[in-house]
Amino acid sequence: MTGMIVGGALAVLCALAVLVALLYARRPDSGFLAWLRESLDAWRSDDLKRENLSQGGVQDAHVDDIFTLGVPDDRPAYARPEEIVARWDLVRGRARHLTKH
């Protein structure tokens, strides 16, 4: 039982160490407290209300438009075994050519 508690605590400490390392790498120039203060002020301000945001040409998409995006393609969705073998032979030939020179 004690081993499980120690192991769990060790796992939590390792996860916290990774989190701290990631946060330290992404630290803002002004520091986290200034960043948090500015974020809270912006969140509480009236600038972020929906009616104050400019639409900037954003339009709602219809469901039909979502499913017809992109140009139709007549290629098969998956590679056939013959294509994989041909590609493998091409790569192997190039590798042999590179190792000879």
C-alpha cells in the first residue's frame, strides 16, 4: 500500500516537473503574473462582447458547402501493394547508389 502511494506521488511530481519545464520554455517576456493580469482585464472589458467584434467577412457555411469542399480526385484513397513495392524498390535503388559513391 505504501509503495502505491509513493509511486503515485512520484508520478505526480514527474508530471509537475514536465509541466513546469514546458511553462518555463513558453514564459512571456513580462512574466506570468502580468500576462494573467492583462488577460483578465481584457476578458472583463467590453471589447470582447459579440456586438463589438467586427465580422471581417466571416460568413456562416451551409452544410452542403462543407461536404463539397475541395476538388474531386479520381485517385484511389489507399496505396495498392504494387505501388508500395515499386516505391520500395525505387528507394532501395537510390540508397544503393548513395552508398556506392
